[in-house]
Amino acid sequence: MDNNTYIKILQDTIVKKNNLLDKLIFLTEQQETVLQDSVMDDEKFNNCITEKSIIIDELNQLDNGFETLYNRVRDDLISNPGQFRSQVEVIQEQIKEIILKISKLQVMEKKNKTSMDLYMSKQKRELRNVKMTNKIATSYHNSMSWNSIDQSYFLDKKK
């Protein structure tokens, strides 16, 4: 293959990465919506996580392929910058978009992490309250059952 073909593949890879980042942003927004609901839907949340994981794997594969191809044409791009100028400019513009999307994703993920931390602490508090209530109820039941046995014993003894 010649360098023009490699550069075209690089452009296609960047476009695919850009589209995958759009999907990732959409899924992160869905995840945020699920976290904002008063009652979190675990199934929706897990589906978002699973789909995001698949997309991240695809992004990693694209990154590895891009790096491999770029290494093949890097010397020609450096030695003949005028020959590939328009194609390189298109790639650079797309990379700027990707960087903006990644920054947006980082902010969204940080916000979602905070929401998830709040949700988890709320769940822990509720679980702790349930355990404490059960402990108190058991203690009360045990103390009352001893009292009733003692009282009936005393009643029998008085007769």
C-alpha cells in the first residue's frame, strides 16, 4: 500500500473514533439520568456500563491501529509535509474534536462518580438503619419474652 492509502485509513479511523465518542457521550448521559432518578434502575445502569465497556474496547483497538499506521507513514509525513497537507489538516481538526469530546466525557464521568458515591452512601445508611432496627426489635423481643415468663412464673407461684 502507498502512503495515500495509509493516510485515508488514518482519516477513517479518526472518523470512527469520533463516532464512538459520540455514542459514549450519549451512554454517559443516559447513565447520568439513571443516577438522577429517585429510584435507580439497576438493570439500566448495568446496561449502560456494559455498552460503555464495549465501546471503550473498540476505542482502544482503534487507537492501537492508528498508532501502528501512523508509525508506518510518520517519516514520509515529516519529510514531505506539503504533499499530505490537506489530509493532515483534516486529521488535525478531527483530533481537536476528539480532544474536546474526551474532556467533556471526563467532566461527565466525574459528575457521575460523585452521584454514584452519594447513592452508595445513602444505600449504606439505609442498610445500617435496617440492621439497627432489626437489632433493636430482636433485643426488645428477647427482653419482653423473659419478662412474660417471669411474670407467669410469679403468678403461678402466688396461687
